Amino acid sequence: MPDCTTKGRRYVILVGMATSQLHNSQITVTRRAMSKVPEVTAYFWIVKVLTTGMGETTSDYLAHRLNPIVAVALAGILLAASLAVQFGVRRYVAWIYWTSITMVSVFGTMAADVLHVALGIPYVISTAFFLVALAAIFAIWYASEKTLSIHSIVTRRRELFYWATVMTTFALGTATGDMTAVTVHLGYLASGVMFAVLIALPALAYLWLRMNAVLTFWFAYVLTRPLGASFADWMGVPRARGGLALGTGPVSLFLAVIIVGFVGYLTVTRKDAAR
């Protein structure tokens, strides 16, 4: 039978293991609480798709109402201001985060449109360009941080990688949506339906095939852009282009009201904040 000394050693080892596990759990909870991004809930995906649609129609509205150079400059200034506030806070704040996302949506749309309209670059080329740019950002991010998880955004460097990725996904999604709707001639409604089907694939792959959560998240994240933008364009563009002819201004305003409602609810309830 083991003597008292052996029992004592086992007890000390067990206590040490329990203490270590508790310490690691506390670190994990602290890191999640320090996160500058929301938890991935149904609210996250709903608001994300809404902001992509609003960004698309708002960009088109400003481009037709203002001088294109003035519109891009104005969107760039507002984006820089919103990101400055986002980087300045120490934790996730719903209205600050989603304001930044909305401005990224508007500016990202303009960036993709400038390549096509002003420089005459085909949507196929711009889609390939932004895809390569996104892959490069992911590669550098992973080489530097060893993770691409949205739950790891707790340092300034990771936050910079995150927002560079977000910006690129918006530009990529814009070019992809326009490519399928215009270049491939699917039209905006058919493109929206197609992306709605495609965005379900990563969720099914995660649930049924146990595919990597980070991979499926970013795959779905990229698709939210052409999904929201396609349906927003369909509602806003003239009937001659296969739309409902509601106008980009009214559609932008309608989506903005819904976004404000959701973000206000999340600000009050903090349902998408780390607990």
C-alpha cells in the first residue's frame, strides 16, 4: 500500500493540475472579455448582411449624387474616423464596431467600383486580385500570430490584421457579386439566391463534417458581402437592369433604420458581447 508520503505527492500533483486548469480558464475568460469584436451569434450574421447591402446601395447613391472623387474622399475620411474610435476603445462596443463595419462596406464598395468604372478593369480580374490579396493577408496573419480566430482579437497587431482582412473581404465580395450579376449575366436576384445557397455550405460543413471552425467562419464571412449586395442591388436598380426600381437612396435608408434598430438592441442587451 502507498505510504502517506506517496499520497501527499499525488495530492499535491492533483491540486497543481486543478490550479493550472483554473488559471488557464481564467486567462481564456479574460482574453474573451478583452476582445474587440462581437461573439458570432445569429445577430452577428444578420447585421453583417444588412451592412453589406447598405454599403452597396449607399456607395452607388453617393457616386451618382456627388463627384466620384469627392465621394471616395468623404467615405475614406469617415472610415478613418470610425476606425480611429474603434482602435481607441479597450473592449467591444456594439455601435462603434458596427459603424466601422458599415463604413468599411461603403468604402470597400467604392474601391472595387473604382477599379472597374474608373480604370476599366474587368470584374474577373479585380475578383482574382482581391482573392490573392486576401490569401496574402491570411498567410502573413497566420505566420505572425499562429491563429486566424475571431476570438483572438485581443492585441493591437491582431486587430490590424483583422480590419485589413475585413476591408479586403468587402472589396472581394463586391467584385464577385458584380461579376456574377453583370459579367456572367445571372442578374442580381439570381446572384443573391446563389450566394444564399453557398453561404449555407460552410455551416453544414461545420455541423455535419466537423470542418475547421475558423475556416468555415471566414468562408461564410466573405460570402455575406455578395449576398447582401446582390439583394440590395436587386431592390434598388431600375427594372431595365432586372431590379425593383426602389432607388438606391430609399433602400439605403430602409436598411440603415433596420441596422440602427438591431445595433441599439445589442447595445442595450449586450447579447453579442463576450460573457
